[in-house]
Amino acid sequence: MATIVVGLMSGTSGDGVDAALLDTDGEDKIGFLGGLTLPYDEDLRTRLLDAAQHDIPLMELLRVEKLLSEHHVQAVRQLLEDNPKVAKKVELVGFHGHTVRHAANEGICWQIGNPWILSRDLGLPVVNDFRRCDVAGGGQGAPLVAMFHRALFSKEPRPTVVLNIGGVANVTWLGQNHEIIAGDTGPGCGLIDEWAQTMANLPHDRDGHLAQAGKVDWDTVEAALESPFFGLPLPKSADRYDFDHVDVSALSVEDGAATLCAVTAEAVYRAVKKLPAMPKKTWITGGGVHHPVIMRMLGERLGEIRNISEYGLNPDTLEAECFAWLAVRHQRGLPLTIPETTGCKRPLSGAVTVTFG
């Protein structure tokens, strides 16, 4: 039986909250009902990024978590106001929270966000804490979008790859005999965004203005990809800040931007090349679809690539939609992760549901 559910995602870029409405049974029925992004103000964004990178005082972290949670409530309320016909039919919220630590090799993964505030203010049960059960079960805790990708692209000719480019990039490989393999490949837009912010005082290089004017320094690319992470097979996962060793500081602003794009694209290619077969087609989602240089470089390496918008999907809200879908799966006791997607020892449906009152 299908449920109308809200999904929420706060990505590592710290841009804002993505909120989406889904009508789903947590399996093959997936109806898209609307979505939006509610940006963070500069103060909250700065404090969130600080919390993700540094060991800030505990009281500051708790204050940031409270503000973050209240911002999520605002996003849901705006989403429901924009979609009044289904607002009263919503039964559930899937709440990812904001990742402040991800060190799967140490068994550590933490998303902040108070689900009780959401449940209290929205009057709905809230499914949250999606990742730590998987980590406790021997998994990487990420990526969690792979099962959703398989459901969405079930009718695509195989092998197919779905590539999600957020702060970190991850792939889902779908084989001809229903095989699935997933994992993080390396940096997504995290490094190029940080470079644009630091060196050009831009929020990001989304239009590729910087990178298009630069030249790739291939020695720097090769040095970056010598890190042990890139030699590991999938499934594997990483934190956005695991790639701070990538050093383009000796390059011009434009050459640094082009080189960081090449690191992202080359890391994806090398990960995909190790899979059982190269894809016939690669569908791309996440913020990276808007960067023309990253997209061009991926096309040069992978062949046919497509923005998932051509499939009738929204690359900017797909992760929020995923956590709506996962929330329903959790309620039904269906697996959120399996060994092939995160490396967990057995299929797991772990998350936590809270209801205020």
C-alpha cells in the first residue's frame, strides 16, 4: 500500500534543505508530487560547514542542530503550502539530517538533526538515523541511494550506471542479471566549490566559468589519485573532507578549477572501469549535472551520458525523494542496504522512527 511521505536532505555542500513529496510503497510504485530547496542563510551555512570540519564546542553543535532542525520544519511547511491538495494526506517524514562526521573505517557516522522537533512541529512520525545501523552491521553507511536507483531505472538496458555528483560522487552499477554494485568514487563538487569560494569569492563554479578558462595539470591529477582510497574496490565510502590532500594551490584559479574537475571525472572513470562491464549509458544526478566541464569530461570517458532530467526526474531533489522512499521501506521492514551497496554483512532495514507525544 502506498504512502504519501516527505523526504528531506541536507547535503555536504551546506547550500540548504532539499524537500520532496513522494507517493510510494517503498518498492516499485514511485510517484513524484513536488519538491523544493530552502537555502540556508550565510550564518547557518558557515556554522554547519564549521561543524563538519572542526571539533567545535559541544554547546555550539547543539545550537546548530536546533537551528538546522527548525530550518527543516520551515522547508516542509513551505513544501506543503505549495502542494495543498496532498498536504493533508502526508503520513510520514524521512529525515536524513546533516552529516558532521563520516569515518566508516572507524565505524563512525553521524548526522545531526533533532527528529523530535520535526515530529512535534509537523505532527507526523519521523524516520531518521538511516546510516548508523548499516555501519554497526559492517557496512560503510553510504551510499544509500543505490536501491532507489535500481527501482527507478529498472527498465533501462543493462549494464547501466547511475552517477550521483554531490559533495562526494557515488555510482550505482546495474547489471544484466539484476546485479547491483555501488560506492563512492571520490570527490564530487565539494573541492571545486571550496576552490571557487576561497579563490574567486564565488559560492560555486556551477556554470563552469572558472574551469572552462583553465587547463588541466595532469601531474596534479595523478598525484591526487595515488591516495589509497582510489585503489579500493566498490563498495566503499568517503567523507567530503577525505580529499583535502588534493593540492592545486600552485595553479592559477582557472587551472585549479579545471584540474579539480578532472580529478572528479577521472576518479569516476577509474572506479567504473573496475566494474564487471562498462555501461551502455550513464545517468547523472546531483549538483554536478549543472557543471558543463565535469559533464564534458565524463562524456569523454564514459561515452553516452544523460542528465536524469531527460528521464523525467529532478537531479536537485532526487536524494530527498530517496529518503522519503527509504522511510517507507523502513516502516515495512524492507532492506535499505545490502552487502553489494555498502558492504554490510547482511541486508539491513535499520533506521529510527520517532513520534512526538
